[in-house]
Amino acid sequence: MRRLGRSMARPRGGLVVLGLLATGWVALATAVHAGQDSLFRGDASLTGVASARLPEKLAPVWVFEAGEGIESTVAIADGRAFVGNLEGQLFALDLATGEKLWSYQAGVEIKASPSVRGGVVYFGDGTGIFHAVNAADGKALWTFETEAEIISSANFLDRAGAEGKGETDLLFGSYDGFLYSLAAADGSLNWKLETQSYVHATPALSAPVGGRRLAAFGGCDGYFRLVDAATGSEVKSIEVGSYIAASAALSSGLAYVGTFDNEVLAIDLASGEVVWRFQNPRSTFPYYSSPAVASGLVMIGGRDKVLHALDWKTGKERWSYTTRARIDASPLVVGERLFGAAKNGEVFALEIASGKKVWSYDLGEPVVASPSVADGRLLIATLDGTVYAFGEAPQRDTAGRASKPQGN
């Protein structure tokens, strides 16, 4: 499918809506598979905590070959998995079997992790086009054009509309240096906030404070910003002096984020002050991974090849797990376990209380994408373009042989 609007004359930063949209196609589309949301890092505060559970023993149940590489996290909603590749294709897969249901052609590489709500898949591409696609059949609903590549995922802001009706806004960053807010219904621009460099991270949303929610994000200009998510007005700009590519996790009034200056920071949302800083005393490397926050711990992978578990109040290291390669994937909390992946293809589960490894699997290919979980499935993709699904360990036959995973 060709990308919409490239051949149409219009200024950049504009919106293209298909004719069917005005006649009610969106209402029809969102009535299909309109149950679950899927967000990068699990929730609007990007805490990296999954609400789903996994079997104690995991084994591969299917694989899907998606073509050239995958760098983004698989989105899962309503029994379907959605993933984009570096050839510009977005795939919808059956979560139970891995069967391809449809594909959508964006035309250029997709590095942004998709977000799903109300039967619509939202994502940006390598030329700065932001897409809204029907989750049921892969048909394009609308596109919005920014000035540069989009790697940031979209977050969802719920608010009351002019007539008291609930409305959803989409918040995401672009390499053109802006944070954007679009109306999810039709892609119209609510506001955009200019920064001084690329916005790589997904903005995290705070809990309401005085009726206001803050969008919190760092950028490649060395600032961490707090923005009124409804209006786009900047509340605070905190100079950290280093690139921030990772998304922040918000919990208990603090923002936790890693930097390219080899530090993990805790920032007070009310005062804008840095509460603590952590730097590995044994090895100093940048942080690209976003943290997971649970059980009084901030858990984050580093390019020092270590997954660190830090006390959320003090930043003191409680435990660590060392891998054989750097960790760019963001870890995910599932019950009492933390799931992560290293660049060398090791996928692992750690006991949150102790950091003890309780499960691992070698994918044999580099991994930068983060794991995702729903309906008893753990999904993760590799840089060679393979999606792996893990689930309940298969039953063995009378000869003691396990059934093989399905594949395309």
C-alpha cells in the first residue's frame, strides 16, 4: 500500500484524511477490537509494568519472519500483535498462532513502537509521517506529517471535550525538535512545542496534579522538560547537560531516566530538582534503555552490559545482573519477575527481589527491541526481523518429544 498524501500538494506539518473518514469510517473501525490499549512501557507513566501474567515455564510457541530488521517493541491488543520493520511494513499477527493477518506499507523504515487504542494502530516512520491504521484490516485512516524522522511512540491523554465528551490526544516527539499533540480521532494538530534538538523519547504522563497532567521527556538538547499535556505550555525545563534518548518512568512524584552522560537520574516533578544520580563505579557507559519501576526498585539496562536495580529513594544499587553484551532493550516487570534482553540475543528473566536469573533463552541474533506481554505470551523481536513468541511449555508426546513452534 502506498503512503497517503506524499503526492498531494500541501504544506509540511499538514494532515491528510481519507474521504471515508468524514462519512463515519472511523466510528465503524473503532467498533472492531476496541477493548485493550497497548502502550510502549505498559502504561501512560511508562513504568514498564505489565498487567498480564506469564506461565512459570516458558518455551517458544511460534516465530514470524518479518523481513529486514526490527528495532521496535511489539504492540499487543485484543489478541493481535503489531510490529513494524526497517523495510517500512507494519504487520498484524494472530497472537495465538503467529499467522499474518495483514500488512500495511508505510514505505520507509519503522523504528517507532506502535501504540493501539480503540481499534486503531498509531506509529511514526523514518520520513516523519505519523500514521493511523485500522487494526482490523490494516486500512489507512489518516496521516500527519512532521519535518523529520519519528522514533518516539505515541502516548494517550484522555480529557473532556468541549461538550463534555471524552476525547483522546496523541503525544509524541519528532527529530524535527518538536513534541506534538494530535487529536486521535482525525489527526488534527492540537499544539506543538519546540525544543532545541531531536526528541527521541516517548513522553511520559504524570498522575493529575491540581487537575493538570504533565508530559515529561528528555531530549538531545540536554534538557528534561515538564509540559502541560493539555495546552503544550512548558512548566519546567531542567538542564541535565547530556543527551537523553531513553524515555522516563514516572512514579511517586519522581521521574527516572538514563542519560548519555553515563548516569541514571531521579528528578522531582514538583521542584524540578535532581534528587539523586547513579553512575556505575566500575564501568561508565551511556543508558539507552528505559527503566522499569516496581517493588521500590528502579531497574534499568546499560551499555555497560549490566542491568542495575536501584533503590527508588536513594539511587543505591540493590543488585545487578551482568550480561555478555550491552543492554539497549527496556526491561519489563511481569509479576515477581523482570524480563530483559541483551544485544547478543540473550532474553532473560530475573527474580525482582534478588536479581537471581530464573530463565533465559538465546535467540542467536542481536536484540534492541523490548519485550512485551499479553494473554500468556511473551513477544520479542530481533534485528534480523524475527518475532518470537514464548508461552506455556509444550506438552511432550508419548515418546518424550516436544512439539515444535509454529512459524511462517
